[in-house]
Amino acid sequence: MGRVTERRRVVRIRNGGAGVRPDTLVAEEPLEIRLNGKPLAITMRTPGDDFALAVGFLVSEGVLGAASDVQAVTYCEGATADGSNTYNVVNVQLAAGVPVPDITPERNVYTTSSCGLCGKASLDAVRTATRFPGIASDPVRVPAEVLSAMPDRLRAAQKVFDRTGGLHAAGLFTAQGELLDLREDVGRHNAVDKIVGRAYQSGRLPLTGAVLLVSGRASFELVQKAVMAGIPVLAAVSAPSSLAVDLALESGMTLVGFLRGPDMNIYAGEERITL
């Protein structure tokens, strides 16, 4: 736990000269997520906020909605041959009466630090019905100048990025620009799951009136996760994909890309961004 960074030897060349020095790298380790004791998914993540990551992932998969759906979240002991705890296996035990999805080889999901959800049988399987369908009617309005200031606020709050330069970030903001939460991870989707998971744990879902800002591009998976958490506005400093725009339009979400200073592209829900 808490293994966010590691030190490695590096040969550094500057101005034609070489020297040996230690370098700080962001840690990347596998996390296996189990549901009621059965393996469900493996993700490559930066250790930390593992319980939030696990329940946030299950929110995005449509398994969890209310905080009462979970009985317990624990690290699994005996995850290795010698019985030691690696803190790389988390089990989410559902409360009695909560439906358990089919866990089959076809349903089992492998996620990586780069691509988000992979191995889905079809696009329809990814479009999981949200527990919070009110995004289209969310009346939130965000001034463009407030949105423009969010990337700098997010970057200023990234503590681990300052030491490693190798992390994505997701930030949850109010429509007035207040930073409510920030999570960093080697995977964009993991950072968002941690944001959603922490909101789930504190009983704050759906995240009505909130703005989610991601430090990279806006993929379909990130829009899906925002939809599943009831977030009406998603902004990214880089480009969205075509499927991300399609899903935002379908769900009534506001999707902003290339958010850099006062400039931005609004791909869906432009009525929420005021000039």
C-alpha cells in the first residue's frame, strides 16, 4: 500500500555529458478485482485508493448504485504461493440481495493502463444502463472562463506528477471552479474510477452539477464512466474519440475537448457552457 513511486538508476545525458543518478518513477502494479470472491478484472494501476478504484469500476460496470450495495471491501490474504498479502488483490463483497452479474470468460474484463475497458463482446455490452439517467435534465451551467481555469488548477494540485512526470489525473470540480477531489494514476480510466469510487463511498452519487476534468484525451470509456456516475460535464485537455462524442450526445452530457487556456471545442451539450 502507498507504493506510489519507486527509485531507479538512470544514466542522464545533458549538454554532451553523462552522469549516473537515481530517478523517481511512478509505480505500476496489477490489481485484481474480485466480486464475491470470484475474479472479475485485472487492471494495471498506481497503488493507492485501491478500494475506491474497485468500487468505482463496479459503478461504471452497472453493478453498484447505492452505497448500501456493498457489504465489505478487503484485500485478499494468501494471494501468493507463500500466503503473503501483496495488496494487489481486492475483493468486493456485495450486500445480501444485490444481483451478481454473470462472471464468465466472455464477461471477464482485462483492463490496461492505456486503453481502459478491453475485451467487451460488443459495443452494446459497454453501454450499460446507468442507475442515474438524469444527466440530460441536469440544469448546471459553467462559465467558459471558469472552465478555462480548471486545467491549471488541476496541474497545480498534481503532487506525484511533479516528482515523476508520468501520471494522468482526473479532477472533480463544482460549476464555480472549486476542486472537490483529485486522483492520479498511470491509467486515465483508473483515475476516474478512483474519483467515482470515493464519491460512491461517501454517498455522493449521482454527481449532479459536477464537472469532471481529465488530463489526457476523452475516450468512450471515460464518457461511459462519467455517465454511470451521473456527471453532466466532462472536459479533456486533448481530443475525444468519435464514439465518445456519440455517447455524450446520446446521454445528454456536455463534452469539451482541447481545453487549453481560453480555447476549447464543445462537442456535445454546448448549452451548458456560458460565455
